[in-house]
Amino acid sequence: MTNHASTDLLSQRLAQALDGYPLQADQPTGASLMCMPEVEEQTEQYLAIEHGAGADRGMLTGGLGGLLGAFWVVMAMLSYYHGNTEGTLHALAIAITCTVLPFLWEVLRPMPLPIVFNRRTRELYFEQDGQLYHSPWDGIAAAAYSFDTVGPYTGGMRHAALEVLLHRYGHPDEQVLINLGSPLGKSLEMQLGFWEYLRAYMDNGPWFDEQGNPSESPDFNQSLLAVRKRRGHWARLQWRDIKDQYKASNGRNFLSGSDLILLLGGMFLAPYNATQNLTYAIAKRRSRNHWPVLIRERLDLNGPASRLVDLEQQQP
């Protein structure tokens, strides 16, 4: 159950907002469900939302290894073609250094852990500065609200946040409000739709249709999650668009200058994107081991089903 302090904290946030809605797990908002690109993983047991600076992991390796490293590989091939063995070895050494050093640095550094919705135990997990925060899904305190920002170059812009309130494990008086993804550039309707997506996952998941009704097929969910998977596949997506335009126009006047530039740009950045995605995937997999044991157990299909709030109540 939400306590009086959490209600006051959310009420203060809503009072300062331009337009806001208190949210409850068992009350629909009427919005059409919508997934957000911050959802990095959805399984039968849990849904993980990217949090913090983890989204940028792999960019350094992609830039130094994928682009600069690829350049030196080409230079090594040219040196080898011209019979310059020493130049070939030097170029390969530079290419390996540009790739391996940033890769190890990004992979070995801990990534911020995601916000996790455990569907099996019906609770949320969040880690910050080594402290574990959580909340049971049933009775969770949450709110969506809009706000404006003003910048010297962008002018006034409206954004919307979706926040939930959690408390520190073993210390219910220590509470924190967290955003479920970045609020920038999102509308209130989008955030309400994302809340409906989370409700459908927790109540009718792991897979459901456009109306949030249970489904045995993951096709609808995977189609929404494909928005995230498209990151780094610009050349392939642009080539697909060109082929669609070719078919629609029967092969006449289908290729524009912008299409060609986007296709060539995607091909040029393909090594960068591939290297970044690989680095991100490995770093993410390693970071999962940083969850406390009691969380890793509950994310396992055969793990305990007791909630953290139940464990707290059993503590003396």
C-alpha cells in the first residue's frame, strides 16, 4: 500500500506540473498502449528499462574501433598490397590498439543497472549508488505529468515524465522518485500509453495484442521492440525504403539525392554501429551479475516468488 509520505511527495510533484495524472496499477487511463525505446529487454519473467548513462555505452569503441580501427585496417591492406610489411604491421597494431583498449574499458566498467519490472513476483527493482530500491506493483505510487523547458536555441518545449516512487530495501522511510525513461521530447499521451503497456505486461503478459489482451504470440510486442533494434541498422533500413519506393513507382524516378546520401552514410557508419552494438550487448550482459543475489534469484524462472516487501515484513 502507498503511505501518506509517498502520496504527499507525488502530490507536490503534480501540483507543480502543467498537467498531470496520478496513476494506479489497477486503473486504466484510456490511452492507447505504446512502447518506448528505453525498453531494452522483455522476457516471460521481467521487463528491463534502460537507465542512466548506459545508453551511451559502446560509442567510444564504435568511434575508435569501428571507424578509426577500420581505417587503419584498410591502410594495412594497402601496405600489404604494395609489399610494405613493416607498414602493414604498424597499421594493424594501431587498428588493434584503437579497438581493444576502448572495448576493454567500456566492457569492464559496470553499467548502470536497468529498472526492472518482475512480472512473476509483481514488483519493481532499481539500484542507485549501491543501494537497492523496490516497490510492489500492486498499490504502486506513480504519476505522469507534463512540463516546459526553455533554451536559448530551442525556445520553449513541452515534455512529459512518467515517475514511480520506490523505497530503499530495509529502510521504508528512504524513498526515491525515478523516471521510467527520459521525459525529453515525449508527450503526456505517450507516457500514459507507456503506462498502459506496463500494465498490460504485468497483468496480461508476457505477450499481448494491441488492446493489451493476452496473446500466445510475441509478434506484436517484438514489432514494438523493433524500434530499439533498428538502432545501428540505418543502411539496411534505407535500402529497404529505396526498394519500396522502386516498387511503388515502377522503377521510375524513385531515387532522390537524399536517399543516396542516407544510404552511403549508413554504409560508412556500419562499422561504428556494429562495434557499438556488440560492446553494449557484452557490457549489458556482464552488468546483470551486479544485481544482489536476492534479485537474481527472483529474476529466475524457478526462483523464489516472495516479494521484497514480504521479506521486509519478516525481518525483526
